[in-house]
Amino acid sequence: MAIYPDGLLDWSGNRAGGVKKLFYGGSGRPVGQVIQTDLLNRLSDWADKVVTFEPKTPRAVLLLGGPGNGKTEAIEQTLRKFDSQLSLDGALIDKLASIFASQDGVGPGRLVEVDLGAISAGRLTGTISIVQDASEGNQGSAETPAQLLCGDLSTLLTENQERRIYLACVNRGVLDDALVLATESGDESTGALLKRVIQSISLAAHGVSCWPLEDYPRLAVWPMDVETLAEALPEQDAPVKQVLEIATSAEKWKDFGSCAAGALCPFCTSRKLLSGEPHAGSLAKVLRWYELASGKRWNFRDLFSLVAHLLAGTPTNADVSGYAPCKWAAEQLNPRGNDQRRADVLRKRGLFRLVASQYQHALFGDWPVERASSLRKDVAELGLGDFPALVAIQQFLALDKRRESTATLRSQLAGVSAVLDPAKASPSFEVRVSANTVIRYDELDRRFSLSIQGGRKFLQKYQCLSEIEIAALKVLEEADMKLSDHLVRRARPATASRVQALLRAIACRIARRSIGVRACVTKDADVLAEFHRVTNGDSAALQQAIRQVEGLLNVNRRFVVCLNSTFGEPLPPPERRAMLTTDIQRVKPVLPSENVARPRSPMMFLKVGASGNPKLIPLTFELFKATKSLRRGMVAASLPRSIVALLDTTRAGLAGSIVRDEDALEGAEIRIGLRDEIIVRTFGSFVIRQEGA
């Protein structure tokens, strides 16, 4: 029975894919099954040990992260494993389901506890305590969530917890509030525990164990918002690939070409493409590269919303009532009305809307909408206001594209387009269009700049374009050929050339996105591929970046900094500067500690300066990209302002450490203004000598 693409609409975060409720099957799990993650595997192993109350096994687990990261799902799967391991035959699940169902209209409260002895007829002893959402308080209680969390942790520290299992979902904001509260109230033991928890989940923490928590063996924490869903697990596909496999399952779709829109349905076309390689693997890689470039992470809620958007579209306000994806696509191809000219315009405009709904173009939905108004004027100036192809293109550009994605997904899609759009990729990049053929983007650009027909025919022979894309390119081709007519160009050649250039740019954009996403050749693809290797531990690529950062911080292998100015202030005039010059400040990587149970850090860190008090620099994608650009010949003065600010901050911090360190000052030189005298620090004292002496 075909339930997709219509059923995918419920995957969106503002529908069933939004908030997960414990033991309620109609929420938070739109795919219908559990997506396996590294954390679920870890929790499963932990459940096997903790239910038998093995020694040296954590009794309490805090799952940390924002909304949509799957904390509640992880709690539910762990509780189901408890029920199975304790041979309760569903008694624990039934008990918890009745509590969280709130059938009497009263919520279960923040902390839910189950006595194992009561549900096992005395066979078992112990208690399971659950906090589904630590950001909530108790009804009728004046205590804040921070106070309640401090109370829970204080109990875990002070009472005998040998027969108690504690599970909680905690947002980072509540954790910070709890630390402030514990500090202000003088609760040193709880405050120390909270400091250790926050330290363990910070990005810069490389040697602090999370599982179990360092110095607190009975407690384990796990920052869920640090782990990626776009990379493969050991012996298992990445969660992104798992979701795509479910969403594109052939059993849940009609046969390709049999829906109302036929072979021109963008949703059935996207399913056909994403159900196999290289499309599915390339899309997962694009999503991972967005994480690397932006520093953000896809969570389950956003991932479900994205898949729904790519495979079922997003209904606009006008279409939301009774929206069915395939039916909507058919309506674009068969507009109503008896006016044949208007119907022809609407059908051609509909082809562009269908192209924009195919997954490559729905993911990168940036079109030159700012040209819609000027295009309309140019078309009127050329006397082609009744030419259907040109009118259709102008109307398509004039549509508000923001309405074609949900508000929760709009910022992510804008970010993906800004940093990865293949339409903005370097012309020198090579992209595979068939098993045996690789072309460069500049060859594609050249062909489309001369003729849309030439570019279309060139790509069509490799069968790398969909039928929808070919149909849309033929509409652009029709307009392109009309503008090449000497009767049209004779009166307004400059206007005709301007419109023609726009049409060819749009055609090239469609072609670039189609083959670029298919092969994962995006903007900055070469830098992202190398940065990906760095984050995965490639020492050669990391060493190149380290040498470049070291060169940026030092001048001619010496560290030079102004002592009478600080970060954010302009340098004094040369005659008033006090410049300190010391030995080169080395840059080294911060390597992850071995045998420490914690998620892999999403970002590499570099340390600069003395080993006793080094300064940390996050090796962000922007900094790594800057080092690559410098190796290719870019001058340091052209660095982005954010990178300049990062380097200046690091220099200022290093200068503060050096002037307080006798060993670091040994051999240092200080120059005051434009004088010829140089102050040298040697054998613990300052000596003045003439320059060149």
C-alpha cells in the first residue's frame, strides 16, 4: 500500500516528528522504527550491567542536549531493555505507560519513580527514577527546575544509591542555572559535581571522561548534541542513511511514473534517485559537510523535517488544505482554465516549480529572485510580454520562495545554500557525470554561456539529468532561441543580451546543482574534504594547517606583540609603541586522550605557547580554509575579520603570559618607539644595547 509521499508530511517537526512523549507511539517517531545510534548501543550495554547492580557500574545517567536530539527516545529504549533484562514481561512498560498517559488529566510530575518490588511481586528490589525533562517543574510547586535538579544530584551524592537507577534528560541551560544556584547557596559538593559535568561536556574537554564521569564513578553523562548523525557507525549505516532508506522504501511508494504527475513528479523522481547510490551517499556527505562548515549539528527533528521537505515538499498557505504532493505536481502540469495562452504560461511556470521541488534544488533553493522585477521590465521593453516561456520564468522568480519551507527548517536551508551551493563552486572542480566520464565545471559553464541547447545536449547524452530538469531546460532553451532572433535583438541588443545572460545562468545553475549534489562536488569541496580528514585524525593534513597558523602568529620565526595596546584597540603611533619580540611561539595539536569514554570532539583544538599555560585555538573550518587560501597565495591582509580577531586575541593572551614568565622572557627584546636602543632581557635583568651592536 502506497503511503508516501503523503505520509512523509507528518515527518515534519511541526507535526508528528516534533515532540516525543514517553511510551506514546503517535509522537516523535515518524519513521515508525528506532534509528540506531552510538548512544543507543552504549545504553543497551549499560542496561545489561546496571539491572544486575554490578559494582563499578554508573547508577545514574544524564543525557544532555537541546530539543530534538532524541533524549526521550533513548530513555524509552533503555527502559524497554530494563524490562527485558529483568524478565518483567512488559510489567515495567505497562506501569510507566499508564503513568505518562495522564488519563485523568493530571501530569505525571517531573520525577517518576517505580518500585521494582511492587511490579515483580517481591522478586526484585530497587527503584527506577526517571526525569523526562529536567527543564520542567512540578505543578503547584514554587521550586525552579534548577532547584529540583540540584536536589536530585545532592540526593545521588549523599544517600545510599546501590539499589536505585536514575535517568534524566537535561538541557544545557538548566545545567548552567543549577551551577549558579549551587554556587550562590554554598552547596560545595553539588557545585563541584555540576562543574565537573559542565567541564566534561564542553568542546575543549579532551581528557575528561563522561562515561563514567571523572571523579564520580556512579554517574555518567553524555552530550547528545555533540555527536553527528551523518557519519557511519561501526558496522552500521549513518542515522541519515537509515532515515533515507526508510523514507525511500519502494514498498511504500507507487511505481515510478504511475502517480498523477507521471514521470515529471519531482517527489517520485527524488525517491528514485535517493533510493540508491551515488545519490544517497552524496546527500549524507553534503549534510556532514554542512556540519563541518557551520559548526552546527543536525538533530533528529531537523533531519525528519528535511527529508519530508525533500521528498514531499512543503505546502504553502494556499496549498495547505488538502495538500497531496503528487496531486500538487499534476496540477502544475495541467492548470485549469480555458485561456490557452495563460494555461501555457502556467504549465511552463509549473515546470520550474517542479524542478525547484526535486531534492537537489529543494536543498539548494537559492534563485535570482532579485532579478524578477528588472526581468519583467526588460521583457516588456523587448516587446515579448506575450511570449509564454519568458513570462513563466519571470513569474517563477517572482514567487516568494520563503513560503516553500517550514519556519523551523528555513535557517538550515539558507545556511546550506550559503556555504555549499554547487552553483557557486570553483570552475576548476571536476565532477563525474557517468561511470566513465569526468568533466570540469568550467566546461559546463562555457557550453551554457554559448547556448542553453548546447549545454543541455552535452549533459543529456550522459543521462545525468532527470526528465523534469530536461523539460525545464527546454523551456529556457525556447526563450534563449527567441532572444537570439535578429528581429528581437535589432532594436534592443543590450537588453536582449542581459536577459539572455540571466536565462543561461539559471540553466547552468540547474545543471550544476543536479550533477554537483549527485557527486558531492560543492562549493569549497576540496577544503571540506581535507578538513574532514583532519577531524578524523589525518596527521599530514593537520600538520600543514599547524605550520600555517604558526606562521600567522609569528613574524620571521619570532613572536612580536605590542605591549601598550590590547585586543580591540588600535595600535598607537609607531613612535609610541612598546614592541616585545621573543622566541617563536610553537603551535601543537591537542590530541584526544586515549581510553577516555567520551564523544569524539566535533572540533580540533590547537595549543600555543608554554606547555604549562598554553592558549587554545579552535581549528574551525573558517580558520582551516584561511590557511588553505594562504598556501595558494592569498596575502594575510585579506584574511576574514573573524580570523584576524581570533589571531589578535591569541597574541594578546600570549603576551600576558610571556611578560609574567621569567623563562619565556629570557632573550626577549623590547623596542620603545623609533629609538635605536633595544632593551634585552638576559640572566634575569634588563640590558640596553644599540641596534646592530
